[in-house]
Amino acid sequence: MRIIKEFVKEYKLELFLAICLFSNLYPDLPHFLYFALIALLLFYSRRLGAQLSVSRKGYTTGLICVIIFSSLVSGQFDFRFVLMSVLLFLTLGLSSYHYHRLKVRFLYVCIIGFAFTSILNYYASVRGINYQLIMGKHAGEIFTIDFSGFTYHPMWLSAAASIGTIYFVHLMVKFWNGENRKKWLFLILPLAFMSFLVSVKAGSRSAAGISILSSCLLIYVGSKRVSNTIVILMILAVITSFMMPVIMENTTRMQTKHGGLNLRDEEGVTSRTRLWNDRIEEFESSPIWGVGFGVAGIGEDSKVGRVETGSGWLTVLSQTGIVGFVLVLLLVKKAFLPLSIIREDDKLVLFSIILFFLCVHSLFEAYMFQAGWYLCLFFWLLVSVLDDSKEYGYPNDVINEEDY
């Protein structure tokens, strides 16, 4: 309890900012807090002396201009392109040492929040609590078969739980390297398993599978010696084999998706494949600038607003064309640091692996351009923090500094 009190005292500002972000994930929190978060980031960026980032100024400005230009060319407007431009400006466009410190601390608290989300919703799964079914707002829709726990949507939960799983694996490696292996085995390992079960139960094959891949990569990158990597992986493999019956009990929805029930059209094409094909057709219709930010469809069939697009990378390509896609690639590339540098700090390892997870997961879920979704802000915040670490120091340099 004392540790919790000290943590709250140390990170009280970042905790409030995290609550604002999580209002986008938990329906019981006022949704306006998400927009309050953006206003607060703007306020603190000015207070902490943030200036235009020298490292990313050109790419960020270019991407914002492409987003605006593609919207003008398409002739279809939605407030989301304004929100997206502001979000990119706050996360990527502005930079200073003190603003970097705030972003790192905020990011770290959010990651802990994802871990807490995993455990909280594991409790919901044990108690049979499913918000979507209880509220009845989406009765008859396919995704209500999935598990969403206390959150808005199964896909939102699965992504959060997967980040929570990666965090717990990070703690496992940290305790193992520190020789505190009893805590590793009897405390953190069960929490990691619970977190993984939540992502499995939520029905996202991509999130669960990529979280396993990311966790294995984290063990390799974060372990001090090769022998540590081998031992940890062997222990996890043995435990997983014993727990496989429990895992399989929670894969009902995944198996349903694999079988294609309710997800194939008359031509036998799955819903995700259909979404990908739509994005490719949009790109082919306007390959340079795209069909417009927030736009889905071509010509008279096009519409703007909240639309399921099926892939973050394909959405970038279809809505902002080759120009926007290249700029996004260049920005994300700046956040991937050499392995020799990443291994110098355990939190830098954690941040880098989570970015790897999000980049791969974005092949299957669209949030890179979804400014109203919590993962969009989190993704670009992560990109900016990792890039700024090259100039202002590694995350551990600023995590434990005094409050603001």
C-alpha cells in the first residue's frame, strides 16, 4: 500500500492524464476527458517550453499538409482531420527536454494502466461481466459474442491486454536479470498469463499472436545473457503446455472466426479481406494523395466519418496515398533505434517492443489515423518519445525525476 501511495504522489499529474486517455476505453468515464487530455498536452507543451522538433519538423509538417490537402481535394470534410492534425502536432511536432520528460512519464503510467486493465478485465471474465451484452446497445451485432469486460469493445480490450502482457513479460525479464526469481515465478508469471487470457478471450487472433511474438522478442532483447533467454523461454514453454487446456477453453470466439461463421459474404470472402480489398481499390483510384483523410469508398459510394477500414497501414495508403505513406514510414523509422542502444535501458526495451507490437498489429487493426481512438494518441506519443530519447536521454533518465 505504501508503494502505491508513493507512486500516486510521484505521478499524480501523469495519472490524471492517463485517466483522461482511458476515458476512451472505459465507458463509465466521461468521454470529454479524452479531448481535455489534448487540451492539457497543449497547455503543458507551452508551459514546458516545447518548440518545433528539429528532428521531425519536416516530416510532421509534410504529413499534416498531406492530410489537409487530401481532404481538400476529396471535397469531403470531417472534424477528425483537424483533430488528427492537432494530435500529430502535439506528439511529433513539439519537443523539449521537459516536455519529453512529461511524455515519458505519461507513457509509462499508461503502460501500467494497460496492465491494470488486463487484470481488471480478467476479474470481469471470471465473474461473467460483459459490458456490451449488459448494456444491450449492440444487440444482434456479431462482436457482442466476444468478450469486452468493462470496456467499450472487444478489439479495444484485446489491444490493451496485449500491451499489458508485454509489460508483465518486461517485469519477468527485469526480475530474472536482478536475481529476484521467486517474485518472477510466483507473482509476475501468473499476471502475465491472466493478461494473455484476456486478449485471447476478447477474440483477437492478431493481438494475441503478435503479443506472443513481441514477448519472445522482448525476452531476447532484454535478457543480459543468451542463457537467460533460453531458460526463460523453456520455462514459459513448459508452463504453457500445462496451461493449454485453460487457453483452449477461452479460444471459442477465435475458432469461430477461423471457421468463418457470420464473417464470410456470399462470395466466400472474409470481412477483413473485403476491407483490405476496398482500401486497395481506393489507393488505385488516387495513388498520389489518396481519397481523403477519413474517407472510405470511391466516387458516389464514398463516405466520411467513422468507418471500419481493417488495417492501419492500408488506411494511411488509401487516404493519403504514396506521399502520406512514405512520410509515416520515415517518422516511424526514426523511432526504431539500434539494438546496442536499446539494450542500455530496460524501459527503452519495453517502449521499443511495444512500438514493434503496434506496428505489426496495425496491419490488422486501423488506429494510426483514428484520432478519436486511444491507441492513435498512444502510438504517435511512443514514436516521438523513442525518437527524442536520442537527444534527451533514455526513458530511465527521466522516469524518477521530481514532479512538475
